[in-house]
Amino acid sequence: MLTIDAKGIYYRELNSKVRDAVSKGEKEILLKNVNGQYYIGDGLRGETTITIDGVPGNDLAAFMDGPTLIIKNNAQDNIGNTMNSGKVIIHGNAGDVLGYGMRGGKLHIRGDVGYRVGIHMKGYKKQNPVIIAGGKAGDFFGEYMAGGVLILLNLDGKKDDRPMVGDYLGTGMHGGIIFIRGDVDKKLCGAEVGITDLDNEDNKFLKEYLEDYCKDFNLKTEDIMRVGFKKLIPASLRPYGNLYAY
Amino acid sequence: MFRSLAVPEFLAKIDQVKCIRCKRCIQNCGWSVYSWGGDKVLIDTFKCVKCLRCYHYCPEEAITIEDNPVKYRSNANWGFYQIRNIKKQAETGGIPLTGMGSDMPYPVLFDNLLIDACQVTNPSIDPLREPMELRTYLGKKPAKLEFEKVAGGKPKLKTKMPPQIKLEMPFIFAPMSYGSISLNAQKTLAIAAKELGIVMNTGEGGLHEDIYPYRSNIIVQVASGRFGVNPDYLNAGVAVEIKIGQGAKPGIGGHLPGEKIPLDIAKTRMIPVGTDAISPAPQHDIYSIEDLRQLIFAIKEATNYTKPVSVKIAAVHNVAAIASGIVRAGADIVYIDGFRGGTGAAPVIIRDHLGIPIEYALAAVDERLRQEGIRNEASIIAAGGIRSCADAAKAIALGADAVALGTSALITMGCTVCGKCYTGNCSWGITTQRPELTVRLDPEVYAERLINLIHAWSHELKEILGALGVNAIESLRGSRERLRGVGLDGQTLDLLGVKPAGR
Amino acid sequence: MSHNFQKDISGCGLIGIINKDGKRISGGFICKSLCLMNDRGNGLGAGYAAYGIYPEYKDFYAFHIMYDELGAKTDTEEYLKKNYQIEKKEPIPTAPVEGIAIHPILWRYFVKPLPEKAERETAWLPDDDFVVRTVMKINSEIDGAYVFSSGKNMGAFKGVGMPSEIARFFRLEEYEGYIWTGHTRFPTNTPGWWGGAHPFTLLDWSIVHNGEISSYGINKRYLEMYGYKLTLLTDTEVVTYLFDLMVRKHGLDASTACTALAAPFWKNIDDMPEDEKAAMTALRMVYGSALMNGPFSILFGHSKGLVGFNDRIKLRPLVAATKGKTVYMASEESAIREICSSPDKVWAPRAGEPVIVELETGKGQ
């Protein structure tokens, strides 16, 4: 295991050290004293696990293709931007525009997530991106969603009086699935969204996703699944078919 | 009989091979172009106005309407209509009438203005997925608000708000009276206005009882003829409009001849059947600005200050000062009707040569009211040649709170802007009172088309706002920074308060 | 004062600190935090505002003025002498900094409008309004002079350079304030002009701002109707004047002003209880032209507190944190952690939801 002290190091130097180590076959890297460095894991390939101590900067895991990032603290905005595969585990909260255009891999967040989470995530063939957030989410959750899976758990319930999910939920959704633990207010949803109960097949998938999530945070799947989920799916693959004149 | 030397404008033709003698063209033409000749349809092409009713209703596509190739010898100075009007005047001694807005090639400044869009430094907003607000309130706004804090920290309003007209989108239907258009056309406007959450305007012809159910979507108009005006009428809508003038015929009145005053119109206008309905040129209780104030407050008293009062004027040379006076006289809304505005009937000479286009007038009025610090005192409605959502967006950016649509609304009912509204023969049942013609205009059916149009324009307007990176119409309103001029001279740009493209 | 003809556009990073108990801290802290966000700026502008830095002159308006040349200074001082009691004037202390080769002539004046109102050009104006008029007058009429700070017991320090350079240049570690705001700037079209840096201030308002206000055109025309002269073509100038109009002149509280600037959507207003609905509807009707549309996060400092908020659909970031009696707000959490490694609470305010922090009663005066 390689330890890099990131204290006071500019992101270019830090990320270059990480890239060097990964290209030399390093499988485990610990980044100590990270604070605000952008682009950690950006475009990185391979099997390496990178543990981050501190608050990493924006665009964490952008275009990432393979590695696992473990963040012990909060993380900032634009995490998993157009990520291709791999996994990001965040023990704290994550910011806005999480998983924009994400094509594959997993984002597991223990805490709250910001605005526009899972925006335009898309699945194709075997690629199936998954974002699971343990806390609450801001507005535009799953905006334009085109594929993949978004799961919102609200595990900490009444920690504050904010609703578990913001307004414009799934607005523009035309693919993929959103699972929300608890009830969903139809008024918050975009017109393109249908709300249903889960069938057996759904429960099977959901359980699989949650088991992996629970392993990362030392939680119990049964505890989480004790509360009912709602499933949000797009009402149409082409929600704007009637908008244009020919 | 002496045959007119004013050559026909159009040639109606029937392909005799295709024609199946079904006579639908004869039934459909309001101008009696077609008649039955025993074995075939006869054509009096002098009467043709190219409204295309026959063309659309011919099941065999046998009819074509062509512009008459036989014109006078081409002459850059003496155009077809100049020569033709002289011939008509020589034959009749009359003032040539016309309908709709001016068709003369004066510059349309809307076509010289382009709208901004966002790139990088500020994001465009996706209007389909994210909120995009068009709601507009017309009326006087206080310059500032006072609140009192109540328990829970929520502000409670202390200021008393003046009455407002709530519009779900910044479009209204222009005033068109029952008389100038058919009752079915008015009903179409009313149904659409209600469904859309906007308003129509009775025009000066009174309020027919069939329109009463739509009263929360109606502005009632008081014009110089005072037709159908009584206290009930004043209180029947959401606002009252004083009509001073009309863009197509500034400074002149109107005349609906007695033969067009059947029982129903007589009842609505509250005058005897068969009398001429004359609208004097001025309102004879308004010879000066203080008289306008007197009338505004007479109406406010009669409506117990519950309705905004609008004043509609034609855009004329001194429009900014006039508008300022109107606002200071207490009007809640100033409706400015530009030079290209439509009409049911106006002398050609007036329509085509008096007034100024709406772009200039609007820019001048908005700027003047701001300079005087009274822009909040009244809303501005811009009208007179709004042909598309682009025109509407540009008008709003120049400073309009809302735009009024007359001709564009009629086009959804079948109107082809043939300009012969004054004849009362409209084959589409719009500008006619002939029952066999008006019955063609089914209000329910055509309201749907009109609703479609306004929905489409609303979507377009949202697309424009989204490209501009704003999500509420008030952020476009008066934001001339988002317009650029192309091909305009410095003085015009200065007047419009718009920079040239590239700067 | 000279300015680019085109509207100023810039991206940015921002940070604010307030000690609710009025405890004063050195400018070194905020500089450290701001420097972490260097990538949000491009070296073409950085600045700071500090409150509580001139306790010995707390009853005087502290004018920070930049001059292009000495002639402008003569003209300005002549005007000031006629209208103000000048308690003290001095060059703003600076230190040589490698990255800052050229800078304007920088002076500060501690002044009071002359008590004999007849002496003033506009006798009937209250002191604050008279000072606003003075600032507008100098900035728009005296070529080469620009007042960049005019409040009491506070000051702005800004210029063309990276955050650390500007801090060293103005020797910020020598000042102690109970509120600090800082800004690093990424202008895209303004050649480096010292006056164009943030914070933008008027009286004791100071604004730092990230994002571009897409409704600038109408916000500007709205303010012009109330006599504001917008000479800089920057969004930040607009924000400052909007606050001045709504809070100082119209008497709205900070929370209501923020609500008007980042108004709730009609959809949400329609669902509110009657009283609140009436209040919000009126607020949107009356202050529609003040609505700031487009992406922004803003920190708004004044002598009694600090307000942070962002736009109605949260297109720019804002993070807040508390530690004891100190509240932090910044574009990025890491900027806060750089000077406060273990805050009591960290949160991201929701769209349009202002974070309003006020000094404890009697503190910081």
C-alpha cells in the first residue's frame, strides 16, 4: 500500500503521482490530508483502490473507468461526471450534479446528496450505472434520466425538517429506474414520471444493490428494506413526441 | 352596365375536367364569385378576394386562385394599387376602405432585432425539464412593499395591492367587437382565453349574453360610441378599457352601417335595430388629458376600484408623452396599438399613412416612463403586428408586459388576411354577420386551434427564455441588453435602446 | 472612470467569515482559505472586505479611493474638502509584491459630511444618501478616480492579482475584522482593471458574487429608474445597488430582500397559506424587475451581519459551516476546512434559501 501525503500539494502534482503509481501496478493507495484537490481519479483505469482522507475537490472520478475510491468524509460537486465504470464510496455527503451522464459503475453515498443528482445517467447494453444515497436529496433528482438506477434511502429520517427529496423529481425522465424509500408526493414529480409499487423482480434487484451498499457502510439490508419503496419509471421513452410541428 | 376599369386582383379558375359539379364552391364563397350556369359553375372573378375558402372546400382540388397577370404596365412609381384606387375613386367618388393591418412595405423593426443566447459563462436552462414561468400580472404596482412580521417569521403584506389582471402567459386577445367580428368568433376567443388563463376584449360593441360565462377572462371596452355600456357591463369583466384610438386608424372613428345591425347586435350594443352604430372620432368627454383622468376615475368609482383601467391608444408621433400623461392620469394599463395593427374597416389612406410602428412607440414609451420613474405605475400592452412568438419576445424585451394578438388569433379561425373584413362577406364566418356564414365557425372546434397556437407560442417563448438562461418572463421584460440590432442606423438603435450586433 | 464597454462576465470563488460575538481576526485566515480556490480565479482580480478594521474612526465614512493619476486626486480632494470634514487622509499602506508591477494610486479618507447642510451641494439629503451621491458623482464624473469603499469601520481591498498577492500587497494580516469576505475572480472579457475586482461596496454593503446574472439588462434599467448610475457593467454592482434600494431605501429586511431576488416559483406560491401567498405574489409583482435570474451565489456583508444565498435553481455552489460562534460560507467545503478543519456543522443551503447571520446584540460596533 502506497501512502501519499497531499497536504498543500496542487492537484496536478497529486494526480500525477497517483497516475504513476497506478501505472506501476499499485493496487492500494492512501491519500492523506486531502483538501479540495480537483480531479482525483479522473480518467483513471485499472483495479486500484484509493482511500481518501479529507474532503476531495470537484470532478472526483470524472471519466473514471475501473478503480474504487473511498472517501472517508464529505465530497464536493460534480462527482462521477461521465464515469464509465468503477466505484466511489463516500462516507459523508456529496454535492450537486452527481453522476452527470454517468455510463456505468457505482456511487455509494452514506449521507445527503445535492441538486441534480443522477442527471442524464444512461445505460447501454451491459453498462448500468447505479447511484445509492443514504440521506436526502435536493431538487431535480434523476433529471433527464435515460438509464441506470437511482436509489434514495432517507436513512436518517428526521435529522432535519427538509423533505427527503426536492422538487422536480425525475423531470424529463425517459429511461432507467428510481427507487425511493418511503412515499413519493406526485406533486414533486415531473410530468414524465410514473409512480408504482415494486414487484418481486424489482425487490430482487433492489436487494442486490442494497446488499452491496450495506457492505460498504456496515449496514443491514433487512433494516433498510423494512420500510416500503416506491418505483419511479418514465411514462414514455419519447416524452416530447407531440411538442413539435412538422 | 359600365364595367369597372379597376382590373380584378385575382383570377379564380376551375379545372372543368376535374370539376364534379358538386357546387360546394358556390355554397362556400361569401362573395358570390361562383354561380350555377346550368351545366357548369360560372365565375365572376372581379369579386374574388383570394380568401381560399373555395379552394379548401373543393373535394377535387379543381380550383386555383391566381394573382391576375394582367396588371397595369409596370412602373416603379405608379404601383398597381395606386392606379387601381384612382380608378375606383373615379368611378365612385368614395374613400377606398380596407381591412386588416397595413400591407405596405414599411420596415418591420422586429425583423432587424435578434435575441441573445447563453454560452459557457451563464448556462442556458432546459425549458422542458426545469421550471419556466410566463405568469404575468397587468396593473399598477406600488414602487415598494411594506410587510409586518408575524409569528413564525413569515412576512405578512401590509401594502394594499391595486387590482391586477392575472395572465398565465403574456398574451391577450386584442379588442374586436361583436359587429366587426361574428359572435362565434368572439365565443372562440372567450373559450380559448378561459382555457388558457388569459383574457379577450369585447371591443366597443358591448357584451353579448353568451359571453357572460367567460367574464373572468374578459376586458370590457368603453369607446366613443359607448355601445352597450351600463354599470353591469363595466363590472362584467376583469378590467375596463377606454379606447382612444386604434393603430390602423388613429384619430378617426368608426361606422357600422344600419344594415349590419340585426336584432342580436342591436341588443348587445343597446341601440335600435337598423340604426347606424357610429363611433365618433374622439371621445367627446375627453378633449384633454385632465378629461381622461375624469373618465378613468368615473369608471373606477363605478367599479369601486376593483378593476384595473386600461387606456388604449394608437401609436402616434408623440406617443411617449401621451403615454406618460395617461399613466399620470391614473390608468393602470397603457395599451399601445402600432401602425401595423389590424382593423375591421378603415380608409386605406389612414391605415397606410398615419401613426408609427409599435417597435418605435413601445421603446419610446417604456423608456419615457422609466426616466420619469413611473414605469411601475402601469403595465404596457404592445399590439399591432405581432406575427409570431419572436415578435412577442422582442416586444417584451423592449419593455412590454404583454402583447395583444388580433390578426394572429383570427388566422387560427381560417382567416387568410385577405383584407376584406369591411365587406361583411367573410367566407370563414369571422368578420361577417350573415348567419349562413357565421354558422361555419364552430367556437368549440376553432377554440382548440387557437389554444394550440397560444400553447405553441408559449413553448417557443419558454425555449427563448431557456436559451437566455432565465426562467421567468420578468427577467426578459425590458431587458434590451438581450437584443441586438442588425442593419439599423445609429439613431434607430439609440431610440430602441439596443446595441448593434457585434457589440 | 474608465471601463469596458461590454458587460463584464466572470466566474469566481468566494468565502465569508463572521464571528457572531464580534471577535476580530486577522486577514491572514481568509487569505489562506481563498488561496485554496485559486483554480476558480485566473489572477485577473481578487479582493477582500473587512468589518471592524477602523475602530478609532468608527464614526467616519472610510473612503478608499483609487486614482489613475494625481490630477484625479486633486479634483477629488477638492470636491471632498468642499463637502466633507476630513478627519484623516493617508495613502493605503501597501507592500511590494512581485506579481503586482502596476497599481493605481491608493488613498483613504476618514470623512463626515459637513454638518452645515447649506454647505453641501444637495442640502436636503441625509448623510447616507449624500455619501451615495458622492460615490456616484466621483465614479461617473471625475475621470481617473474611483471610490471602491465608502462604509464606516469597514473597508474593501482589491485589485488585479491572485488572492495571496492582493492580500500581501494590502498587508491584510495587519487588519483585524469581525466579518471578512474574499473573492477570487475569473473574468472572461475585462482587461485587468482594479476597480472591476470584487468585493463591490457601497456604504457598508459589500458584495462578493460568483456567476453571471442573466437578468442583468432589466435589473440595471430597474435601478436606473431609482437614480442609480451603473457605470461598471458588472453584475456585482447591480447586486449591491439592489440591496441598497430594497433594504436601505425600501426598508425590507434582508430575508425578504433575498426572497425577492431569488423568488420562489409560482407553483410553490400557489400552494402557500393565504397570507404568505399574498405576500409572495405581491413581492414577485412589485420586485419582478429585481429578480436575479441565472446562476449565482452571493455573500452580502454589512456592519451587523453576513448573508449568503444562491439562485432559485441552484446553479452555483454555496456551502456553509459553523464552529462555535463563527459562521463560514464558501464556494467549496474544502475552502472552509482549510481554516476550520472540524466544523460543528456543514451544510449546503437550498436554492434561494438565504443563510442570514447577525452579530449578537451590541457586538462589533
